[in-house]
Amino acid sequence: MEEYRLELKHVSKSFGEVQALEDINFHLGRNEVVGLLGDNGAGKSTLIKIITGYYQPTSGEIFFNGRKVDNLSVPKARELGVETVYQERALAELQTLWRNIFLGRELCNSLGFLDIQRMRDETHRLMSESMGFTSHAVSPDSRVGKYSGGEKQGVAIVRALFFNADIVVLDEPTMGLSLKESAKLINFVNGIKQAGKSAIFIDHNILHVHNVADRVVVIDRGRVAGEFQTKNIGLNELMDKMVQVAETGSLN
Amino acid sequence: MNPQNNATSPEVTQRYKVPFSLRRFVRTNSAQLGILGVFVTLWIIFIISAPKTFLAPQIYSAFMASIPFFAIMAIPLTIVVIAGEMDLSFPSIMAMGMVAFNYTYVATGFINNVTIQVFLAIVAALVTGAIIGWLNGFIIVKFGIPSLVVTIGTQFLWRGADLVLTQGANFSLEYIKQTFFYPLFVGTIGPYFPMQMFWLIVVTIMGWVLLNQHRFGAHIYLIGDNINSAELMGVNTGRTRIQAFMLVGVIAAFAGILASFYVAYFWPSLGDGFLLSTLASVFLGGTSVFGGVGTILGTFLGAFIIGAIEAATVAIGLTGFWTQFIYGFIIVLSVIMHTYLRKRGE
């Protein structure tokens, strides 16, 4: 059997009385882009935050490359190659660009002293090479709070890429982006696949998901309601199914 | 986790250098330049209005003797405030440190060597400060209670413990004068330079390095800016905040030692009256109460403004009644200035 990059088995998560996720089985293959679809509050973001180690599941098991991982935390997930572009972007807006790029894993020596020059150098390189930022307002020492929505999203994405991710998680990455910026983002997700990496893509826009994902997993009320290979299902059919799920809670 | 290995590509990255620009320098350092402006302006006003006092070295020697006792605590407090937290318990920690000092000195009487006893007493005071700071941080982080509320509580708690343990008694520390710790902590270099000023400079430099050149400081800024982002990106926000409160605890205990050694006497009310000048130094220096913004240099200058106003009011020829009015006036004006500069800098 092919070994998955990531697999969740019977994962449940409850917050007090609220059952956010129930018996989720999910896998992500090598070189695969999986789209997660579901209504607001279906549990997509909770699922993502379990994969990134921010929440610990109430029950169930998580496997990375076929090996079971216990007590997954954010640093541990990052070490295993999970990088995330969060819906809320997870930026520190009063801080400079280079501090945001290296947020949570600053380059430093064994005593914890920062290598500021190198972080600024790398930020500058990333900006010109990957982000394509030409705006004069964007320099390693400029504050992220001044940036446009697209530029902020660019920072969150480049940050995820810089650290050699095997699995890139994108939670509503096109939210607040212009059409042009969205198109750029879709290109970027295609690039992830060409680079031999895997991605999980969450978006409200079914068109975007259908475009980039190899497989679509539909989540409803904390459960996996169904999944499709995008090559086997047309856009219209997928939309009909989504409406059906929203209304009846099941695909059939 | 070792980010160095996978973070950077093997090829040498081109160095990023920007030519110096005065405008950019002013913009990125506006808060520090602002408070420096206030500092210099006030100084010039003082010199013009009371040249005899402010052109003689004695007044500066007096400032350097008295200001460090609270200014030294304003440095770690700046770090706590940048992290978006608050600590009001440090005046009581000053006293509790000295309570531990006294107990240890008495309990180690069998050693019969004053220097060793005082050394152990100093260690005990600093450890006590660290433990109280840890407890503050632990309660704040583990129970999720706002630090303002927690430290109002612990401020009373440790003042109370101090009064219970000493039964309100004060006593002489005359014996410390036999040890080298006395000149080391509160002696003078040459005729005018007090050692407590030296220790303030040491703590200021250490605070600056920690905040600007170390991962700890980077995390402090991130936590104060957006604690949710910091957590999502894997920063251990609980541990970092507890460490910040421990810093305040240790330095407050050290300030208690300095202040008590200076007069070679212990009062259980030690620390009373330091609360507002220390807080005012932090906010005068441009640190934002909302967190994420602030500098050590600003606090350092703020402390000297606060410390100089009282003496200056009298030297200028106004009665002491004016002091608080002028304090308030300068604090309010400076805070407005910082808010304005911050909005423009964004």
C-alpha cells in the first residue's frame, strides 16, 4: 500500500459540550492537492488546526509518512514539514517584515542570540525572488501593518514556503484578495504540486477548489460527508452536491 | 528543531544593505527621538532657569544616586509591558527580597563570617524575587487572569507577608559596611559617580540586548503584538511571559538590596512610593500599554525625566507643591506625543 504523507484515523475533537469533529478519517498522498469543502462551522478550521498541532485531538491517531505521532504540537508539526497559511494570516502587524517571516523560528545561535543581518538578507531575497514585491513601501524593515491585503497574504505564503514544507496547508487563502491576486495564488498552489509537495486547500470558492485540487473532501457537521476525484466530477455537479449536503447533511 | 539547517539555501545570499537615510532613521526611531527631544528640552529649560544648580556636577551626582532605585525596575517592567502584560507587585517584591535577606543573614549566623553571610543573603533575596515573579507569571498564564488583576492581588499579598514576617519591625544593616558588597553596590567611582548608577547601566544594557538581539525579546514583541499569531506560529507564549515576570522579580529584589544598602537600614515599607515613578518611566519612554511597541532607551530617559522633575521644580524656585502638577503635565504631553508619532509612523 502506498504510504501517505499524512493520515488521520478516527480523529474526534470536542470543546466541552460541543463536538467539533467526529470520527474523521483523512489522508493526504504524496504530490497531491486535497480541497476541503464545507459550510461555515463544518469543522474545516478545527481539522486544520489539529493537523498543524495547534489543537490536540480528543481521540484518534495521526500518522506522518506512515509513522504515528503522539502529542503533536506546532513546533513538532513544523519539524515534520507542515507549513500553514492561516485564515487569520497569523502576522504581527506592528513588527517588521523580517520578524514576521521568521516568526516563531528566528535564526539564532545556540545561546539564542539572533542573526538579524542574515534574516534581513533572506527576507530581501525572498521579497524580490518569490513575492515579486516591487512596491517601495515593502522592505525587510517595513512594518507589515501598512501592507495591502494581497501583500499580507503574500507574506504569509512566502513564509510557509521558505521553510521547505512537505505539506502546505492553506486556510481560505483567497479571502480578501483581488482577482489578479487570486489567480496568482492558484498558480502558486499548482507550483506546490509541481515541486513534488502536498497541499491541503480550503476555500469557499468551489471554482478555485475544483481548479487546483486533485481530490475534494466534503465536511459537514464535523463529519466527512464524502469525497470525489475532481477529474471525475464536473463543477456543476460538485455545486449541486454541496447544496444537497448543506440541506440534508448527506450526499445520497 | 534546528531552523538553520533547512531554512536557508546553500548559496550565499546577497547581502541586503540600504544606504543610510536620515528620513528613514527618524521614522523608525521616532519614539526614541521624541523622548530624547523632551529630555533635552526639559534639560535646557532647567539650565536656563536655574543655571547655578544645573551647571554644577553635584545635582547630577544626586540624580545618579537616587534615580537608579526605581529606574532599574523600569527596565524589566518595559519588557513585561511590551509583552502586553502589567506588573504592579514589584514594590512588594523589593521588600520580600529584603525579608529573605534578613532571615538568611540571621539563620547563617553559625558561619560567623559576615561576607559569606551577606553573600548568601543576597542570593536568597534574588531567588525570592525570581520565585515571586514566577508565581505571578504562573497564575497569569495558567488561569488566564489579566496580569493587572493578579498583580494587584499579589502586591497586597507580599506586602502583607512582609509585614507579618517582620512584625512591622525595622532594623539596621550596619554590618554590611564591613563587606565589599557595600562599596560594590552603593559606593562611588571617583567623587561623583555612584555605583547604583553603574548597576542601572549594566541592567539597561542587558535588557536592551535581551530585547533586541535575543530570541526571547523577539518573542516578547510578537506576543505583545498578536498573541494569537505567536501561538499559531509555535511561540511558547506561556513560558516567555513567565520568564518576563521572573525578570521583574529578580531585578525588583536587586533594587530592594540597592535601596536598603544605600541607607544601611531596612524598613518593611521598602518599595512604597516606587510604583508610580517606575510605571511613569515606562510609559513616558514610549512603551505602549497595548503591547508590541516600546524601547529600553526610552524607558531609561523617561526615568531620568521623572527623577529630575522634583529637584528641578525646587531649584527653579517653585514650591514643592508644583511637583505633581508638572509631573502630570509632562507625562500627559509625552503620552500624547508618542501616540501621535506612532500613528504617523504606521
